[in-house]
Amino acid sequence: EGRSALFCLALTDVMMVNMWTHEIGRHQAANLPLLRTVFEVHLRLMRGGGGDTKQTTKPLLLFILRDWDESTPSDSLRETIVQDLSKIWEEITKPPGSEEARLTDFFQLECECLPHYKFQKQEWGEKVEQISRRFTDPTSADFVFATRGEKEVPADGFAEFASDLWDKIAKNEELDLPTQRKMLAMVRCDRRRKALVETLRETAEEWRTVTAEDFKARAEERVAKMCVEFAQYTAGYDEEVVADGRDKLLRDAWPILQDRFDSLVRELRLEAERGSSDRLKELLPADAAMPSKGFSREVAKVGKQVLVDLEDSVEMLIPEGAPWKEKLYDPEGPMVLLRKHLDGEERQLKQILGNQVKTTVRKDLERMLASRLVHLLDRADPGMWEQIRSDKTTCLGNALAKLQPILEDVGLWREEGERIKGEFSALAHDAVHDRVQDKAAEDSLADKIFNRFDIKMNMKKTRSWLLWDNPPKDFEEGKRQAMHLLAMFERSQLYAEGEWPIGLTPPTFIDADRKRALTEGFEEKIQPELKWAMDNKAANSTSNWMMITGLVIVLGWDEALWLLRNPLALLGLVALAGGAGVAYFLHFVGSWGQLLAVITNKLAELAAPAQQGGTADGGGGSSKDLLANKSGSQLKGEGARPSTFPAAAAVTKHHDE
């Protein structure tokens, strides 16, 4: 009886007890003692598994009172039944913690009175129909199962549930009905879940050919179909277990589909990497051009857009409900890998830009230095090295002013600024020295040295030395200036004495042997210059004294001395005399055309020896040689030179002197 009662209470929410109305109040009526066993096993059932969980709904004990003749009110009958049951409840052994519990704490008691079946058959049928609706019509106000359902088990699982339940009762094991129902639902859900997942796994090969355009729709369709089949198979079972089983189904299904998803995302990421490389390279300026402002901002803008484009493309692949979006930013997720790639591309691009800009600025620096050094080295003025230092500082400052803002923008200046300054300073240093080295190595340096002497000594022309000139002094000064020029090209003076950077020494451009050869050649070449100057001065002094003597005789001593002390008056007198001479000369010579022809022929004769012997600048011949070639008649007597126009010859002689 105990096992049967326990089995019934475990399966049902309602226990109906048939009683004859005339037996109410009797202790043995309708086997009321059997209810002792029902109460005891129900308490055991409510404490199943040793737990303390109380029931949420109470079982209904529905007493059907037969052959009620309405002589006793139904409420009085119910009170009598409750009294009899309460006595039984007080007598049973209750588990610890339930000693003070009342019968109504565990059971709901109701009574339904049926008229006499034989004498009130119609009324009996109507009452039975009314009671029946309480079990079959959910819309009925007193529907029995409105607040019950904890023991519901789907029909297709009832046999399995009841069999397992009876096995536990037969083995006298503790019962935990909620657990039993959950276990049944779990077994069923797990069985269907495995079958659906296995079917999906068998189609994994087909998913490898699904395109990105079709993947999301097909995945959603397949998963939805699996969920529908699972819901149909587990309908009516424990909702919590079913919901958990559905979640497990999705957790098992998504990884199978994720293989294809990952491969599609990998393709999108690689495509984004290739596209980003091309887009970033387009930001680089032409080889010789300087970048525009905000290069780093443009690079970051492209990188951000590439990430956004990939994220959008990937989201278009993710089926609804798939737990993949959060994995995009895993340490090895596609977004993180793309970010790493972009960081590497940006670093490489900025390095390329830095090298490109440095190359451009380096060429500009070399070009600016070259354009300035060409003129400075050609002129070789005494202050050449001071000007070279100034130009080097200016060009280097301009180059760094171009370079620094760009490298700061791409983040290279902070780490490499000092090194780059040193690099460009060394570049300017070497560029200057290379130019000076090339110039110092030229064969024309000997001519340049002599030209410097000739400028001072002969004023770079055929000089006529006058009475008040000092040839020895000019000779020594010209020699000093020539040796100073040689010293400028002998050794670098890029830094002032004592200011050379630590570790640098002034390079030598002219070694000792070549310096000795240049010096000896120069000394040999200038030796005749002083003697010729002294001889020329002596020859010119005689005519000068004659002119002064004639001037004193004509004007008188005081007037002549006054003219010599007043150059402007002297020049006026010379101009007046020249004009008178020209008028006199033209009176004898004739037209200007004839005079011009004579002068042109004479100049051609004078230029021929100079062209053969070389100019003073070229160093091919000395001023002495030129004078000897053009005015030998002056030294030996001009009168021997043949001339068609004696007056013209006289003028030419005067010009030569």
C-alpha cells in the first residue's frame, strides 16, 4: 500500500476518494486508515533526497460523497471529514521540522456531493458533468489544474518516467520528483541534440564551398531548422531543461559552422591588408616632392577606415545569434591581427617617408652648397672660408628646418633627431671638403695663384709704372696674397682655429710635395716681374721729368706746383690740351674713318704677340713680355716703325707710352 500510494502521489496532482454519505464519521469509512499511509509517504516525497524544499502547489484531496440526500449540508459533511483527517494527521510520525505543520499546509481538501444515482439519475448526471468540466475545461473558474503542473510529463515520455519512478520506489530509494522530471527532460533533450549536431557535422564538407554572399542566410536557415526540430521533439518537457538543451544545441552547432566563417573572415582580412598597403602607399609623395602637412593624420585615417570596413564586412557574415562578434577582438582575432598589420605598415611607411624626405633634403643641401661654393672657390677671395662657414651654417639650418617638422609629424624626430642632425652636419662637412678638394686638385690652381699675384702687381693688365709707384712693395704684397690663396686651398678652415669638433682634424687638400712644386713654380714665374717693373718705371720716369720740366718752363714754378697739387685742375688742362691736339691732328690726318683704320691696324699688331704669349690671367706670359712685344720701339726708338701717316704714328706712339 505504501509503495502504491507513493507511486500515485508522485504521478498525480489530484487524489479522488469515493465515500458513501452515510459512512461519514466512521473511522473505517472508505478505508480512511489508508490515508495515514498517504500522508506519511507524501511527507517523505516532499522531503525527497534529504532536502528541505517545500512544494509550491498542494495536491488536491477531492472527496466524492455518493447518495447525498441533502438532509445534511455539504459544509457540515466537509467539516466532519476534515476532523477525521486531522486526527489521523496528528497521529502520524512527522519528519524533523514538520512537527507543528498542519494538514492544510500540505493538502487542499474539497468535497463534491452527488445526488442518489438511482432516485435522482438526471441530477446525478448533471453533477458529474459539472465535476468533469473542472478537469477538462481550462476556462472553467474552478479548473483543477489552473495552479498545478509541476508533475506534468509529456505523453511520449510518460512510460519512461513512470518506469524509472517505480524502479526507485521498489528499491526503496529516496524520490526527488523535480529531479526525476528534469532527468527525463535532460535525457530526451540530449538525445535529440546529439542527433541534430551529428547530422550537421556530416554536412561540414558542403560548407567549405559556401560563398561569403550566401553564408549568413544559409547558416541562419540551417540553425533555425534545427531549433524547430528540437522544440518539436522536446515539447511538453521541463521548460528550464529544454531551454538549456536548446542552448547546448546552439553551442555545439556554431563551432561546426565557425570553421567556414573563420576561413571567410581570414580571406576578408588578407584582402583588407593588401588593400591597406596600396592605399597607404598612395599617400607617399613623388620621389623628389615633400609631403603635405598632416601626413600622420592621413595615415591614421586610412587605418581607421580599413578597420571599420573589415568590421562591417565581418558583421555581414555573422548569422543572428552566433557568438562570434566578441571573438573578433580576441588576441588572435581578425581585428587585432589587422591592427597589428596596419601598425607595421604605418611604421614602415613612415620610415620610407622619412628616408625619402631625408634623401630629398640631402640633395637640396648638396645642391645649395654646390651653387654657393662654385662662385666662392672660383673667386677665392681672402675671406673665402668665413663665407663658406656662413653659407654652410645657413644651408644646413634651412635643410633641418624643412626636415624637422615632417619627421616630428611621423614620430621619427624624437628618437632620431640628434642622429639626423649629426648626419646632415657631416654631409655638409663632406660636401664642402669634396668641393674644395676637387678645386685644389685642378691644374689651374697654379694659374689662380699667379693671377692673384698679377692682380696686385700688374693690376691684371700691362701696367705702366710711374714715378711715384713702389714696385718692390707691390711685388711683396702680391706674393703674400698669392701664398695666402695657396694656404686657403692647402688645408680646411671650415672651423676656426681651436673650434674643430672633438674627433675631427682639418683635412689636407695639398700635400707637401705638391705645395713645394706650386711654390717653386710660382717663385720662378714671378722673378722677372720685379726687374721688368723697375726697368719700366725708370724708362717712364725720364719722359715724366721732361713733361714736368716743360710744364714748369711754360707755366712757371708756382703754377706748375699748384697744378700738381690740384688733380682736378690738372685733368682740365690735360683735357684742353688733348682737344687742341686732336683738332691739330685731324687737320693733318684727315677724316675720322682714316684715323680709325690706322688705330685698328695698330691694335691688331699689338694684340698678336699677346695672344701668342697668353694673357696675364692665363699665366702664359708675363706683363714684361707683353710690354716688350708691344712697345719695343719705345725702348729702342719708335721712329723706325714704318707708317703711311706720320702723325698717326706719333699718336700711336703716345698711346703706347
